Amino acid sequence: MLGAMEAPVVMVGSDVVEVERRLRAGELLCPCGGGLAPWGHARERSVRGVGELRPRRARCGSCLVTHVLLAVSCLLRRADGGDVVGAALRAKAAGAGHRTIAEQLERPVSTVRGWLRAFARNAETARALLTALLVQLDPLAGPLPAHQGVVADAVEAVGACAAAARRRLGVVGAVSPWQLAAAVTGGRLLAPTLSAVSINTSRPLGNAG
Ligand SMILES: [Zn+2]
């Protein structure tokens, strides 16, 4: 649960040097539209599949809210990077069970079961957000093939969005499908509180692009 003491998150690219440059140049924006300025660092943490991170904090000059800048390679409050979790979700969509997935990814069964349950809760919202982005990226994209279950539908939407982003924006080729999914959902792919209302979809790739 996002506690009252926890700063809101702004998603940024995973290139630390580039994020720092953009932050100092005033190019990173708060969801309110104000400019973000450097405001110290959050606690250092280790994210499997990503490495050691010391996330940047930034303060908005307009609304004065302090944010944590979360790299799109990470998910909010998860010790595994988005690509690791994404691999589990892809395997689940392909019909694998949580024990098999845990073995393949060398993660505890309880951890993988937790990811799958959390994502199942959010899958419909994630699918809706990604489908809306897909239409923005490619207005001519046809309807996605329907699968058995909303998890597989959401995973399909992640892949379709990433492909459309590569076609449309080119530069996003460096961003993996699950980094894109993290950007679109504000890092909340597995959070208890993913809601389409709480996420600014008008600039889905804004700070992260
Ligand atoms: Zn603001």
C-alpha cells in the first residue's frame, strides 16, 4: 500500500546520467505540469535484473510536492526488475503454472505467486491503459486477438504496444515491452492501487521517453 509518508513516483528513463542531465536542465515534469528540480536522493536499494539504485528525488516548483524518480526498468516496491516480472507474466499467459515459472526464473514460489495474483487484479486496468496507448501510437491498429483470460489479453497488449511504439517513435526501440508497461502504469503494474484514474495517460512516454 502506498503509505502516507511515501513520496509519489514519477517514471523516468533507465539511463541515470541522462535522467540527471534532464533533471538539472529542467526537462522533467511533475504530473501537475510544473518543472521538477533536484531534491536529494531516496534510500539505496538493490533491484534484481537491474542492479544497485539510489533513486533521485525531485521537487516540483509549482505544487511543491516531492517525488521519487523511478526508472522504467523497476516496479514500485518490488525487488525484481520489470523484465524479470514480465518474463513471469508472459510464461503465465502461455499457460505455465507458478511453480514452473519460479523454477525457470530461480525465484521463490511464494514471490512468483504474489506477482501473478497482483497482476491478475490489475490486468484489466493495465490492458485498458495499454489499449488506449496503442490507439494513440497506431490509430490503424486493429483489435487485438482475444485470449483465454485477462492476464493473457494484457500481456498481448504489452507486446502490441511495444511494437507500435517502435514503429512510431523509433527511439523507444531501446525500451523493452515491460519498461513501456511500467511507464504506462506509473510503475504500479503489481501495486494494490493501479487505477486508470490515477495515471496521467496524456503523456504516457513523457518523462520516460
Ligand atoms: Zn507539481
